[in-house]
Amino acid sequence: MQPDTRKLLTTGSAIFLTGAVAAALMLTVFGGVSKQGPSTTGGWLALMLAIGCLPTGVLTLLLGLAKLFGDRNKP
């Protein structure tokens, strides 16, 4: 595995896990979510963090995995 591939996978995992933790905290610690959205300011901040981190983390992980599989086919 090349160092840049490892960096992509590490960064993607960290970003995704940050978003997952923010979403879990929003649903549990920060008062949950109703039809109008989160009930506290911390819940709104966690929602914004999750909305930013989850898609970015998934796309970075997909890029890293594609690079990993592409590197495996090279001699």
C-alpha cells in the first residue's frame, strides 16, 4: 500500500467517524430530533457537523478504496 493511499483511507475514516459520532450525539445526548429538527443548539451544531462530515468521509473512503484496488492491479 502506498503512503498516499494509506493517508486517504485514514483521513476518510477519521472524517466519517467524526460525522457518525456527531449524529449519535445529536440523537442521544443533545435532546433528539423532532419534525422541526434538533431541540437544542448543540443538536443543531451536531447536525451540521454530521451533514458535512458523513458525505465527505464516505467519498474520501471510496476514493481511497478505489486507489487501493487500482494499486493492487499494478505490477
